[in-house]
Amino acid sequence: MHYCEVMLKDVADSRRINTNIRDEEAKLGEEERPTLALSALILSSEFWPPLKEEKLELPPLVTQAMEAYTHRYEKLKAMRTLSWKPHLGSVTLDVELADRTLTDLSVSPVHAAIILHFQERSSWSLEELSSVLALPCGVVRRKLALWQQQGVLREEGVGSFCVVEGGGARERPDRGVVLIDSDEEGDSNTTTQSEQREEKLQLFWAYIQAMLTNLETMTLDRIHSMLRMFVTMGPVVTEMDVQELQDFLQRKVRDHQLICSGGVYRLPKTH
């Protein structure tokens, strides 16, 4: 259980470190405090499967908050520093427009980065956003679709996007909505609940891989039980039921990333 114990310790330590850093920030004067509140999941890299690498340039407002967090972490943990994965995680934000406010929206870092740039100015071209985000134009256009669907942005002419401050907005989402885009074209212009839950389940894939690497085989119920421990101890609580987990695992089986025999899951052997 050594790997799983280290993983659980990482999650518990992350919660404690986040609390310590927030307490330190609370003692600062208002002008010294970071504009954004960050909570980090800090992993011991040698005990976790490699995380997917993707390039994403975040706005200065975010990078400054990350640098401030890193500085405080280095004061807590001498001789250690942080290597951030800017494309991973989730962001909770409010979008305040002239005629409405969308509150407690949970989005991916790239979606948050996009909408933060529109805080600087109300209109951006696709090429400009591609440049500041360091992402291909095709990826940026797909990500912009989420904000278009929510009536926050609209395309004016080809490749030019602006904020919709009033009138013509979509029905407002309920408070506390998780907004996830689909990178695949489909008949529906709105994201489905299953797509939202799928992205949340993807956050647990590293946990599952590490557990199976260490324990070799696990049943669905045992995987679910272990994940609940991780989630409960982690900085962000995301609920899921056994059926959602089973559907996710079966998809990994179809993708040849897992093997299931007699209700027992294991990783494929690598040669």
C-alpha cells in the first residue's frame, strides 16, 4: 500500500498547506494579498503516473497569484518548490455583465483564461487569443464555444469575438453550474450533464492508475471506496456514484487502457 499511502498523504498535506497559506495571506494588508485565491493539489511526482503535458499561457493575474503561492510554499518547505500544471484543475468564478451576473461557475483553466482576457477589453480576434494563450486557433475556437453557448460571448464577423453585455443572452444557468465544453462536433449546441461528469471523473484517472500499479487488481467497489477516501481528504470534493465510475472504467477498457475480467480490473502489461 506504499504508493497509495503516499498519495493519501499528498492529498492531506495539500489541504494543510492550502490552509496555512490562506492563514498567512489573511495577515497581509489588502494591497499585498493575491487577487485570486488558489488551492493546490501538490503531488510527489515519483509516486504518481506521469500527468499529461499541455501548453497554456495564463493571464498575468493568474501567474502572479501562482508565483505568490509558490513563494509561500517555499517558505513552508525549505529546499522545495512547485512545478505547476496550468492546464489541469478547475476554476470557480463569477461573470458580471451589464444586465446579469452568472455566479459560481466551475470551468477548466483554459476557459477561465479566455474569459479573463475579455476583462481587459471587450473584443478579441481569434488570432490574438491564440497568441496570448499559446494555443492553436482551432483549439481556441472550440473553447470559445462554451462562452458563446452561455450567451457571454458572440462572434461578430469571422474570427472576431465580443462580450454580450445585454440583450439576446441565453437563459441563465442555475447557481453553481459546472460548465464543460465538448471538443467534438455534435447535433446539440449545449453541453450535457454526462459530459460535465465525464471531465470530473477524468481527474481521478491518476489515482486509479497508481492504485492498480501498486495493488495490481481491484474490484469496482474497492476502487470506489478508495476514491472516496481521496476525495474526502482532497481540497475539492466531487461526488460520484458507483454507476458513473463503472461507466468510466468500462470506457477505459474499450480504449485498451484497462482490462476487466470477472469483475476485477487491472492495467495492461507493458512490454
